[in-house]
Amino acid sequence: MLRVVKFKSPMSMGVWALVIFSNIATAAVAEQAARDSLLPGWLCTVFPRGLTRPLLGVVGSFMSGYTGVLLSATAIPLWAKGKRHIPPSRCARDWPARVPPTPRCSRSRAAPKNGAQTRTPRLLASLAEAALLGDFKRHAGSLGAPMYDGARGAKLRNVTALAGIAVPAVLNLLPFTNRWKTLAASALTLAGAYVLRETLIEAGKSSADDPRAASRQPE
């Protein structure tokens, strides 16, 4: 897979992105360990933070949406219909994790508090994900019925949209930061993300089993 680069091949681009991301992440870990006096200090010069972190952000953005690209590149009706929505929603969900705060467990005395630093990215990511979910429902039309209708759709609305997106967004707007608020917002976000992925996978299977949906080729 590494012998050639095929820009039109999701598998080729994914392998290259994974290899590049792994090497940059290793360099970033080595640099942080050097700052914490766990490794020789010259590693901070070899792997400067000003280089590794922007690269992690760029390649990490690609990696975040890569699974969505693989899903939407299939012939499953629902997934193929979401080629403009599924990859961006994955990026939106993972975007706050790529904001580079200094870990609280770091031995550096200059380590800042991370709550305020990631509050705005988390809020913007929640709004973007909610907008993408709503627009995907409109765009998918009848093909989106396995995802948005019935018990599965109610679970998606209650757990993902309400508890996993709306409530954490409100918590992030509160003008204070404490451990319990952060834990509650994080737990709800994780639960919403899990239900969204489960719903998307199971709804895709249902759309593939529907002969009426399978007979229509998404654009």
C-alpha cells in the first residue's frame, strides 16, 4: 500500500495518513516526555512543539473524517447519501480533541487549565454537528427513514441530539469551570457519540435490506 500514492483511493490515502499521523504523534510524545524530564532534553529541539502540533491538527482532521469517507464510499443507500454529511460530522465530533492543551498531569509548572481553552471549540463542534444532523435528515429524504424514524430515531433524538449535543452545549456556556461540570459534559458527549455511530451503522444495514432503497442509486 505504501509503494504508490493514489489520491482517488480511500484505502491508499488512509494508509498514508495513518503512517504519517503515527510518526508525528510519536514525535509529539517524545517532545512532551523530554519537557517532563523523562527523556533527554535535546528531543525538544529535534521535535519542536510549534511543528508537531500543527501537523497533528492537519493530519488528525483527515483521520477524523476517514471512517466517514469509507462508509460513504460504499453502495449502502443511506451511507452513500451521506457523503457530504457523514465525514464532516466525524470531523466536528473530534475537533475539540485536537485543540492542544497542556496535559494536567504534566510536570511542567506552567501547565494552564484546559477547561476555558477548549470551551469555545466544544461549543462550535456541538453546533456544527447538530446542523449536519438536521441537514442530513432533509437531504436523505425517504432514505433517511431507518435512521430518523421509529424507536431508532427517537433514541437518536433523545440521547444524541438532546443529551449528547444540546445539554453539553448549555453546560459549556455556563460561566464557570469545575470538575463535575466537565465530567458530566464529557460523559453525555461520549454517550451521544456512541448512539450516533450505532444508529448510523444499524440504519445503514436496514437501508441495504430495503429493496426499494437499494434499487435507487444516490447521486
